[in-house]
Amino acid sequence: MSSEEKNKVVSLFEFQLFGVCSWLGEKLGIKATSIRIYFIYLSFFTFGSPIIVYLISSFVLEHKNYFKPNVHPKKHSVWDL
């Protein structure tokens, strides 16, 4: 396998397949590959239940703009009546 093909495969898994592990790695400061390996081991030991958590987190990550509260409401000025 050439390095170009390897880069395409890595790109597919890191960015196009939900990106949950890479997002979590960025937030925690851990390599995404380490998180993926732990996820695979955990899936084997718990008979696949983390897959459900992964799918739920991918849904939330994909639609995170709908789940964020409105932190900066419109500020009213003195001149608005």
C-alpha cells in the first residue's frame, strides 16, 4: 500500500466517519488513535455496548448547534422600549 493510499484511508476514518474519536482527542489532549484502540478493546470486553454510545455521540456531535443553549441573548439597550 502506497503512502498516498494510506493517507486516503486515514483521512476517511478520521474525518468522514463521524469524527467522534478525533473530536474527543482534541478536547482531552490525547491522540485519536489511542482513543480508537481503547474503544475497540472496550467494545470487545463489554460485548459492543460502547457502539451505542458512539452512535449517540456522533448524532449529538453532528447536530451540536441545536443542543447548545443560547449563551448570548440579545442585549437590550436603554433606547429599546
